[in-house]
Amino acid sequence: MIVSGHPVLYVTVMTPKGIAVFIEILDITMDGNYAGCAVKKMSGTDPDVTNGVLVYAEVTVFDNNTDCTASIDIDGGIGVGRVTLPGLAQPVGNAAINHVPRQMITDCVRKEIGQERSARVVISIPDGIELAAKTFNPKLGI
């Protein structure tokens, strides 16, 4: 949406198992180098309390100076837990977003913005705080 300047109402995402998933984009906001939207989480064959919740992504794209390395920074916003104990895939203090979703986000954003630009992606789940109490997250140190 940032690149084209137009809302995108559906996307196709390839899962790590090679399955193409057609996803409706909801609650779109756009302003220059910023775009935000939500999708409904689909738990597939392993449903949990997060099935059907709205997951938001906010993306800001930056043009780099020639002496900067283009990066994609991924963080968690409201409702995304933070790692509090060592032993998980992410370091203590990082948003509890695992490696595979991080790589999928990075690959998709990089494909859209090219190699020369940087981006900051913030993932939020407005209902996440209440839902986390019904999961194993507190026991896992999230």
C-alpha cells in the first residue's frame, strides 16, 4: 500500500508448508510512508483462543542514505508479549514473535519495498493482554 499509494483489500501469503492462503485485509490506514491494517488470525487445524482475533501490522518505510544498510525492524506493540526468561527463540526483552513469522514478514516487506529502503514493522493484538492469560505464555516467560 505504501509503494502503490492504494489500499490492498486481499493478499495471498505462502505458508512455510507451501500452502497459499488468501487473506482479507481489514481496518486500513495510510499516510505517506506509513500503512496499517489488520487480518483475522486463522489457527487452521490447531485452533486456540487466538483464532479469529485481529492482528494488526503497522509499517513505516524509510529511504536510506547511501552509507546506511537497509534493514527491516520488527517489534511487538500492544497485546504482543515480551520474552522475560531465557531459553525461547527470541532474546529476553524482545517481542515474542518467533523466527518463522519474523522471516515471513521480512521476506514479504523486502519484496515490496526493494533492497534500498528500510522499514519498521509493529505487530499488535488489541485483545492480546486478555487472551494471554488463557494461554501458556505466562508459564513460558512471555
